[in-house]
Amino acid sequence: MAHSERHEELVAAVALGMPLGADRAELEAHLAEGCAVCESLLMDMREASAALGAAVPAAAPPPDLRRRILASLGPSRGSAEPPAAPAERPASPALWRVLAAAAALLLVVVVLDDAKMRREREDLRSRTADLAGRLRTTETELAQRVLRARVLESEDVQMMLLGGQGPQPGARARVFWSPTARRGVLVASNLAQLPSDKQYELWVFHEGKPVNAGVFDPDPQGRALFESTDFPQPLAQNFAVTVEPRGGVPAPTGPIVLVGKPA
Amino acid sequence: MARVEARDADALAALYDRHGGRLLGLAQRILGAGGEAEEVVQEVFLFAWRSASAFDPARGNVLTWLMIAARSRSIDRLRARKPASRPEVRSLEEVVDPPAAPDDVEAASASRQWEGICRAAVAELPEDQRKALELAYFEGLTQQEIAERTKSPLGTVKTRVRLGLMKLRERLRPYSKGGSDGA
């Protein structure tokens, strides 16, 4: 479909981090055809949105905030070390810009409260539909797994907030699950990258015991979308995420980084 | 950022000294003064510490990356509050300006310069466009919610958002890719 003002309206909403709901499919279809105007507009409008924030005057931080932040870091090296190798990127600048634009869509954290659950659920589904159409990286696999899940379409979907623990107090997550479909989706943010021999493992608590619900990796921005199937019956009571050897283990051995609280 | 990636805590401290006040100002603008805004800043720097290897300079400068992280976490917390407890949107004058760090005057000056450029660009927008953008950015409202709050038709709000961002984009174009303070 030809580029029109309406597409620019949708790009502007995306650049501001607004949920688009049903409109997302229209923009996704338009971008899938390749629209250079929209792609460059998205990048420019993102920068323009950032200007709204940059116009706010800086504040004077309390003196102990700096100390708290530095105290919360893990082990550090005082002397300079050579920087790690740069991340791989595709050769084509155009494709890289599209990936960056699509990654920008991921930067908006999915937030729910009870009253807005349906709208945000649709937004998550349509946002992941947008990703599946655009990306050619491992993020596509995550998005496709979420698409295939019927969790978000279930009428009895429930949600639990998970809070960061132990080594990752800043991590956050939500689990959406359908007791009847026995499937769930984890949406997490602020997860640290792990060494190559480790993975995050999701546990579902069933009659007080943790049951393995699958392993996953975060994206480079520390976010994860993970679909888990075959939850035990009856209703899952709680969820947790630990750090385990890559591939997962039958019972938790590693540190807990996320655990549930009642929503 | 390569030094932050190398787990040099001094580099993260320098990043904090350079941008921490700005991130706190943004979080306070959205959440109000108090512990939550400081928690957001703490989360963002912890996130930067853990994810420095993921930062790609081709996507934009460090400050924009940090501010996007701070803004999204702030809106996250704003929406998690019960509606009755959301603070009134504070005016800019209530946020205190910091003194420049004595050994970082140049960075502070460049950052304030960019602040001034952005503030002028936003102030030049027509009132209804600026209002719509601020409701979206600082309160995380949807276009429908903005229409209800401003008692305007939905289509008008969509046009204001689109035109407002396009005007900002044009106004900032001479300064882009090098105007704002990077690390």
C-alpha cells in the first residue's frame, strides 16, 4: 500500500512509545513492503521524542545515590582492559537501520495493570507480530514462539509480577499464563547477559515444588520474551527464574534472579 | 562505553557524573521527587553496567540510550501506581538545576547546551502539539487518552502528534548526530 499520512501518524505513535493496538497490523503490513520514508521517519522521530526528555533540566542527585549505584555493581577491574569484540552486525546499512528501528520497538516495556490488561495484551501480540515480520535474527525465533502461543488469546489468562532477587535486584518480569491451556509467556527486562555456559531457567511451582518450564536467553538489551508449554496442573501457584548450566537442569541449583509476588 | 564494557567501575562513575543528574531530572518529571525516581536511575546505571557490550554507537549516542531506558522504566512505574496516587505533573521550575562538577565543566556545558536547544525547539511548537507530545512522553498516555484529557477529537490528536514530531525533527536536524553529549 502506498505511503500516506496515516502511516506517518502510526510511526509517530510508535516513536513516542504509544501502544497502537489494532493499528499495528496496518503499519506492519506497510513496513513489510519496505517503505524508506517510514524507516527514516521512525529513526528521526525517535530522536525527536528523545528531545522532549532532553529539554527537562537535570536534577541534583542526593550524594548517597552515587555511592549506592557503585556499591551495587558486581566485581570490577580497576585497570583498563581491552574492550570486548564488537557485536556482529549485518553488512547492509539499510538492513541494519531497519533492525535498529525494529529494536526500538522493543525498547518500550510492556506494562499492565488490571484495568488495561486486554489492550496491553493485544499490543504485545501485535508488537510481536510486527517483529516476526521484520527481523532476520535470533529475535525472530523468540517472536515466532510467542506468536504460536495461544496464551494471550485465552479468556482465562492470568498474570503474575516477578521481582528481581539476589544478584539481579533490578530485573523485572511478568508471567502471563492460561491455566486451561497450560501454557505461559514470560516477559522480562533488565536481565544480565550470562556467560556462554549458562542460561536462565523458568520454574513453575506446583504443590510447593519447582517444575522445570524451559530455558531462555535475553536479547542484547536484557529483555526476554519466552513461551513455555505444558505447565503442570492444577493452577500454577508461583514462578521463579534461576541461572543454570546451559540446557537446563531437572531441579534448581543456581541463584534465584526472579521470583513471583501476587499481582 | 568501551571502558564501561571492560568493567571499569571508574568509567561507570564518570558516566554517572556526566548524565546522572539529567536522568534523575527526567525520572522526577515523570514520577515526582522521591525514592522511585532515584530507584529508576539506579536501575538504569546497573543496566548500563551489565549491557555495555550491547550498546552500538551507530544507533545513537549514549545519552539517548540511557534516557530511553530511564523514560520507559519511569512510565512503567507510573502506570503501576493506582490512578488515585499519580502525582500532578510538575512544572519544570520545580526541578532544581545542579552545579557543574568542577572537573567536568565541558561535558556539563555541552549537555546544558543541548538541553537549551531541545527546550527551545519544544517551546517553538504550537501549544496544542506540544501539549499532546508532553502528555504522551511524560505521562505515557495513548492517543485516545490524550483526546479525552484535552477534549479533542481522536483524529485531531493523531495529527498534532504527527506534526509535532515532524516539526521537532526539522528544528533539530542541523544539530543531529553530534549535537547531544555522548560518552
